[in-house]
Amino acid sequence: MLFRMTLSDVITDPTIQAGTLAAAGAFVSRVALRNNPTWHLIFQVTFFVVLTVLLLYHDIVPYQAGPPTASGVQKIFIGIAKVIWWINAAWALVGFARVFLIFERRPREGRLIQDLVVGIIYLGAVLSVVANVFSLPVGTLIATSGVLAIILGLALQSTLSDVFSGIALNLGRPYVIGDLIVLGDGTEGRVVETNWRATHLLNSKNDLVILPNSDLAKARLINMSSPDRSHGVSIAVRFSPTAAPAAILDVMRSVLLSSTTILNSPEPGIQIKSLDGSAVELELSFRVADIARAGAAQNEIYDLVYRHSMAAGIPLASAIGEHDSLPAKDTPSSMRSTQMRLLDAIPLFKTLTEDEKEVLANAMSRRTFHKDDVVAEQGCEMKSLVIVRTGVLVVTRKEPHRQLELNRLAPGDYFGEASLLTGAGETGTVRALAYTVVYEIAKSTLAPLLHDRPSLVEELGLILSRRAEAEKHLFGNSAEIAGIHAVPGLVKRIRHLFEISHVERQ
């Protein structure tokens, strides 16, 4: 019976209960659930509530001074219990702060604010332990530490300036991790980290630029990634005043329609900036989905400006200040027929002789299409190679649950080669986006040339394989496009279709 009483006393002893609970809680929260922040927080809060109920059940109030009549051993136990309670209270609040910033989905740029909140929580817990466990005057301690803080503040003035500037930047959020910013002095880079002292940028040369927060807080900066990732681009082009400005505007609209890298919304714009006897100057404005694509978009637009202007017969103006002393003379290329100039621009026909080009040029037929006219239906088998002379064509593919835009064709581009050379149907429907003129080379015209020039078959096979590889990512089923533009055995299929015998290279 005495043993039972002793065991009962041990079980009901508040010291044993609190100690056992604290040990179990420390093991579960710090070991078992360390890598699961959500469940760790739930357990931490539950443990804190259970510990609070246990202490209040034994008349131990953590935020009040202990009873003066308690013995020395009881005072030590009560002090330890209060310290455990305040530590767990701080841990629970810290867990809330951590989970809140994770739910915000931006944990890295919230590191500084997160650390600041955690520091305030721990400081409050320490002061509470000093006041409620050790019964020391907190006001005197704060006053004494204030003098020390002034001394440290004077010694660490520059560092503290960076810290508080970092706090201001994190609260104001002029940028976030991943944004591209440009400073007033020309420094630019993508934000990769913000901490207590500095902000780290990665510039275009892949160098890490470290900017003190105090300097950044006073700097004039432009956030190139806000309010969204799209970025505006403007380029200027100058043409000789050989055509009416309205005609030049129409050509530039076709340029913007031909682009596959710029955004259609907001709508690209064209503005005439100046007009005089030497040039018509225009500004083309458009947006790209991300500033990283601005360079590629500019390159594409400049290429399209050249192709469309040459196709329309509108030459680019000379550089400002340059004037030709002699009137321009007709060059050999300008005296060539339209068909010959088109053949000259296609790499496939670069190796042909002038006589062979003349044969193709004389057999080419001209067709015109108005806006929204269908040039070729998806799946149809083409009987000719179609070359764009002027205008814009769009190639779209209809699939069971979506419609894809595969490409846009500008002057000098061509289509129908896969269907013509392999017998497969067209991968998509070709439609005119503006008034368009095309020239066609019929299969019956191309067949004798392939018989006379068997090496062209390999060149055609290489072009088809490259196009198939470039378009593969656009299709949900890559095997389907592989079937349309079958790379293995492609040359063999062309030879079989045109009944060309294999000729070994010498």
C-alpha cells in the first residue's frame, strides 16, 4: 500500500508531469516533426495549450510572480516551469511567423522581416522571464541597455543604416526576388537575394553585384519587371521618301503582323516621327512577354522590316548626314525579275545555275489572297511549293481540345515543301492576315530539276528535318509531328516519290 501511495504521488507530482511533458514535446517538435513546418506548428500550439492547462491546474500562473510562501525547491520548480512555458510561447509565435511567410509564397525576400519579427518575439520572451521568473525590474534593465545601445549605435552607424534601410525596402517592396532593376547610375541586374545588410544582383555578365541597402534606399531605380513581366520596346526605322507615308505604314503593319515573338495585346503601335526630303522616320512600339525576350524580338523585327520593305520596293534611307553625290543607278539585282529575286533569297536554290533558275522562274505562277482567305487547308496534300512575295500568312493547327498557331510567314518564306516532297498532308491551315501575293512552283516543274540535281534531295531532307525539330515542341503529341515530318528515311521517301535513283557521291 505504501508503494502504491508512493507511485501515485510520483504520477501526480507537478514536477514529474511538467518534466515528462516538456521532454516529450521537445523530442516530437525538434526531432520527429522538424522537417514538416505545418504539422510542427500544429503540435507546438497543442503542446503549449496542454502545458498552460497543466500549470494553471497546479495554480502556477506563468505571467505572475510565484507565491512568497513556497519553499526553495518549489520556487526552483516553478521557475523552471515558467521558463519552459515562455520558451514554448515564443516557439509557437515564431512558428506562426514562419508559416505565414511561407504561405505568402515569398520566403526568401521575407527573410529580413522574418528575422526581425523572430528577434522581437525572443526579446519579449527574455524580458518576460526576467520579470516573472526572477522578479527583476525590467525598466531598470531597459534603461541600462539603452545607454549601451546608444554606444553600440554610434559605433555601428553604417551597419545600422543598412539594416533599417533594408527594413524599409522590405516593407515598401519596390522589388522582389527575380525582378530586373536598373539604377540611376546605370547599374542593372536581377535581384537574387536581400538580407540584413545588402541586396544582391546578378547582371547580364553573370557577375554578382552587391549593393548596400542604405545606398539602394536613396537611389533612383526602375523596376523592369513591374507591374508585370511584359516589357515595352521601341525601335526607329528610316525609309527613303519614294512612297507615300500611308503606304509605308501599311508595310510596317505587315511587319508587326508577321512577328511571332511580340504580344498582340496591347496592340503594337506605329507612329511617324518625322518627314523631310531625305527620309520618312517611323517608330515601332510593341511589348514582349518578358524583358529577356526583348533582344530576340528586336532582331526579328529588324529582319522583317528589311524583308517587307524590299518586297514592297521601299528602300531604307541613308544614315543621317550622308548624301549620295551621284544619282542611284540600277544594280543587276534590281533589274532581275520578281521570280528570280525570290529564288535568289531561298537558300535551297542557291546552288542552281542561272539557266536552272530561269526555268523555275518562267514556270512560277502568281496568286493573290485577301485578308482571311484560306490558302491551304490542314491535312490537304500540296501540289506546289508556295513562296510569299508580299503580305503575311499565319499557319494554325486545330487539335481536339485546342488550336495552335504554328508560324507566321513573311516575304521570302515558303510552305508546302513537306506535303509536296513526302506526300504528307499540311500540318496546319494557312490563312492570309493581310493582302498577300504568293508565287507557286508546281511539282511537275520541280521534278525534272530533282532528277538533274539529285544532291538537292539531301538538302531538302535536311531542311524538312530542321523544321520538324523546330515545330516539335508546339505539338501535344510529338509522335504525330514526327509522322508528318518523318526524319528517319526522309531522303528515301523523297527519292521514292519522285522516282529518283540513288547516286553515290564521288
